[in-house]
Amino acid sequence: MQVIIERCAGLDVHQETVVACMLVGMPGLRPRKEIRTFGTMTRDLEALSGWLKAAGVTHVGMESTGVYWRPVYAILEGHFELIVGNARHIRNVPGRKTDVKDSEWIADLVRHGLIARSFVPPKPLRGMRELLRYRRKLVETQAAERNRLLKLLESANIKLASVASDVFGVSGRAMLRALILGTASPAEMATLAKGRLRRKHAELAWALDGRIEDHHRFLLTLQLRRLEAADQDISALDQHIAVQLEPYHAQHTLLMQIPGVDWVVAAVLIAEIGVDMSIFHSVHHLAAWAGVCPGSYESAGRQKSARARKGNVHLRTILVGAATSASRTKGSYLKDKFYRLKARRGALRAALAIAHKILVAAYHMLAKGVPYKDLGEAYLDQIGHTRTLRNLKRRLERLGYHVILEPAAAA
């Protein structure tokens, strides 16, 4: 193998230690090897950086395992050419496995340029990425808490969810607080309804007539308090994220033109893939990295599986959610495409295919700075009409006829 890098190092990073292997030597000669072990405290990592600088190291490689590589990357960033590789891609051959052997293997791969770089966004985007990922966890926790509250109401035979479409709206929360107090009758609680829900006064009174006991009221108090706290935390996060998004206001506004892409989805797209599309080889590379394209598994000339590969779970989840929203956008190409695919392949595969199309559109919009252009819901019908004409004309020409097509009105 050809040596590409003269001075490099490989790091085997753990929670408490970092084993570093440094290789220095001209191509064609056996390199000088030096191995040291450092702690993971800040002063230890700064000592690691000083040791590498003193030796004139230019490239440093490490595995992206867990979160332990992140502080190492943050301290070495700006001083060396950092290469973060997928641990599955740089796994060593079976045999003796020690931390020293791992660091030597990584350094040897770096020296020969055999590690594919994982995408690590710039520092501002890394901060925004952590904020948005934590927001997602809060939303998931909030949804789980809502489900627990609904089950508790069912155990008390409170059928509020059967009458009100949103139990956690203004009307629903007012009724929940009244249930906790336990001083109002079902008919009086039904009067707390707002808007169109007031038309269901009688049904609400029947639904609120259950057998609620003290332990139900106690649990409802805790659960409602947790939901309100989650609402406040999500609101505070949104305000902080909005400040972080200000430098990317133009790109954020551009992405929200895509059907199904709202404020949060556009922010996640920017945080997860950045705004510089030149880091990806192509749009296909980005789709594969995100895990929204079919997999490829062929053996002996036979395609055995097309299951979508694993990718960025945060990006893939938000894209599938955006695809579901796009399927409800009237008059859009994405809605028409979704229902055509759903009829043949099922809802889940259709949603993943639309997620792929949303990501492709985002890639081209960010790369070229162009607005979103919807093809319209009639686009696929036009394509089908053109394809049918072309196929029929080709078949007639193969039979020896010269075909000239004219519209019926012109004839």
C-alpha cells in the first residue's frame, strides 16, 4: 500500500484514557513508532495536543464510538487534520485485541489514507444539533406522558378522549384541572368547553361522569404538572434555537418552502447536514448517509435485499415525519406520489420514499440557492401519458409503419 501521510497519529479513545500511536517516517521507509497513554481530563488532552504538535503530526485519526471522542475532537480541532471514522468500517482483522493494537491499526490506516471521513459539522452547528436532539427527546417524553394520562382516565372510566379530539387543548386541560379538584359536577365541567367543543355539551357531561378516586387525582396532578413543565422547556429551547438559527435565516426560510417542512424540520436539516453541500460527494451519497435510500446486497448476481441501510436516525426520523405531513398537502406532487406508492408498496415504504425526495430537494436548494418548485399533482399523469404515447409509437414503428401523432382537436 502506498504511504500518503508522513506524520500521523491514531487514537483509541475511551472514557478515562486515550491511547495514542504516532507514526513518523518517509514513504518507503519503516516509520518511527511511539505510543503513549493519556487521561481524558482537559489538561491531559492538552498535553496530548502538545505532544503531537512537538512531533509535527499533521493528521490524527480516531473512531466515532459513543460520545467519548467529542471532547478529544474539540481540543484538537484547528491544530490538526482530524479524521473521524466509522468504527464498523475500520475494524481490525480477528486476533489479539488491545488498546495499543487498536491505536496502531488506526494510525496505520491514517498513514495510508484508508479511513473514510465521517461528517462532523462545524462547531456552531454541533451546538444547535445538540439542542434539537434534546428537543426531540423532550417531545417524545411528553408524548409518552400524554399516553399515560389517557390510560389513567380510561381506568377511571373518564371517556374524554372519545368526545374531544384534543384532550390537551385549552378546553381539555381546564376539564382535567376540574377533575383534579373534584368539586364540580360533570355538567358543570362540560361548560368549560371552548369553541366548537361547546356543541357537544351533553356528550361531554356523560364522558366526564366516571369513577375517579383519590389516587387518580394524585396521579393526574403529577402528570399534568410534568406536561406543563415539558411545554415550558420546549418553548425555552425553541427560543434558544431561534437565536442559533439567525446566521442561517436565508437557508432556513428556503427549506420551509418544501411541503411538509416546518420550522423544526428545516432547523433539523440545517443542524444535521449543514449548509455546505460540497462535503457530500453527491446527492446519492447524502441520501445513503441519511439512511433514506434502498440498500444494496447482491451475491452471485442476485439481489437478495433492498432494505434501507442504517443512517442518521435523527435526520431520518424527522424526514419521515415531514413526508407524512407532505402527504396531506393538497395539490402537491409529493402527495400524489405518496398515494401512488402507498397503493403498491405500503404506507411505510411510501413515507420513506417521500422522505428521500424531500432530502434530495433540500440538497439542491442548499447547493444552488434556488427556491422550491412544485411539479404539481398532475405531473405524474403527464409523465404517464407521454410514456404511453412513446411506447405505442415505438411498437408501431417496429412493425414497419411511419407514425405521425396529432391531437384529436387538430385533426
